[in-house]
Amino acid sequence: MNSYRQEDLQRLQKAEVEILADFIAFCDQHELPYVVIGGTAIGAVRHQGFIPWDDDMDVGMLRADFDRFLELAPAELGEKYDFMSADIQKDCLGHTLRMSRKGTAHVSEEHMKWPRHYGIHIDILPFDNVSTDKKERKKQFRRINFWNRLYIMRGIKNPAVPGKGLLSKLFAAGCWTVHYILRGLHVPVDYINRKYTEEALKYNGKTRLYTTLSASDQEDWIVSYDEIFPLKTAKFEGLDVKIMNKNHEMLTRGYGDYMQLPPEDQRINHGAVLLEFGD
């Protein structure tokens, strides 16, 4: 991992807060509910701002509000921001939407492998409905993860593979092989994305359970409608931000005792191979 100089990390955090402020102002103007999630939600409760070593921000929206945001935001905020995801540009990492400041760069080692790179950004994740039956959820998660991995292998030949042993090497070789098979067969990215979206929307409007399907640990982040709403307000670096009604319960399911600082060797971030502030 490429670590930051402390002054660069602080400057990056400041820039991300500015992006978050623009996002919140837009959502307030258009009456679009959102919540901060993940490490951003921990930071709001535990630090009233960033976890000191954190270098990214995550917000979530119900799918209908997410779609409305994506319908309106590029036209109104497009002079200042790019809106980037696998579904839009088709050559950048992941189905998570990034609201990315133009003229900047914030590129991790893994992102560097892709043709298109993000600027300094916040992550915006849609909450989609999932089945109330755990077996059915697992099936949906397997399928959504399959199409997500296929998108990655279609895009690059050398995605990150955990571990360093023989199995890891075999898996890496398999990714390389699948990449060239998909390219050789001219499998369209649009087809993969369409199948991903079909799975994501499979239960929408049919249940009151939600999760962020673009995350890798979907089961840990399942929440009910009544756990999300009514929203509450917390402070984050001087901003008023929205958190879930049952924010504590959500964070406890995902992280355990999240108010306890982790050991120093676990206080890590994404790092950056390329970091440019646009000056």
C-alpha cells in the first residue's frame, strides 16, 4: 500500500468534506434522502468527523432516490464533478458510483490497473431490496458477485488476488485466461452490466429489507426500512449529516464494538499511487 504524508491525508480529507457538502446541498435541494454509512458513519459517531487515518467517504441511498440523483446531478453539477461507475463509463473499477472532482486524481494501486481513473471523490451506494429468505439472499449474492467479478475480469487481466500461495497463483492465472476469453469472444460490457442490474433489482419493491449489493459483505449490511427511517442527524467535520435511525445497531452488526479503536496495525486506508489536488 502506498501511504500518505500526513499533510496530504489531511488535505485529501478536507477536499472530500467539500465534495460531501456539495452532495448534501444537492440532496437537500431535491429532497433526496441519504445516509452516511461504513467508516463514515463510524467517524460521525466516534470522532464527529473522519476516522483519523481514513481516506474515503461512503453514503447510501435507496435505489429510487439513487436513480433520481443520477438523473439530475450530472446536468446540475457536471461542470465541477464527473459521475463514474461501471454502468456509465464501462472502463473503471466497480459498480459503486463515484462523485469525482474534475481536475484531480486519487488513484489506488488497484484502480491504477483500469483505463479510466477517478479524481478525489465520495462513494455513493444504492440500497436495493433483498429477499426475506436467507437461502434466496445467498443465491442473489452469489449471482451478483459472479457478474461483478466477470465485469472486473472483462476489464483487466490482473485483478487483486488475496494470498501468495499456489492457489492464489492458480486463481490469478484463471483471471488472466478468462479475461482473454471474454475479450476474444467479444462479450459486451453492456451485457454483463445488464445482468448485474437485473440481479440487483430482482426484489425491489417486494420486501422492506435492503443492503448494498456492490459491497463484498452484503449480508452484514442488511437493514429494514424502519432501521433506516426516520433519519437522524450527526456532525461530521462541522457538517450536519444524516445517519440511520438504528445507526448503532447497523454498525454493531457490521463491525462489532465499533467505538473501540482498532489495534494500530489495523488502522489502514486505501493509499494512493497518484494523488493530485488540481492546483
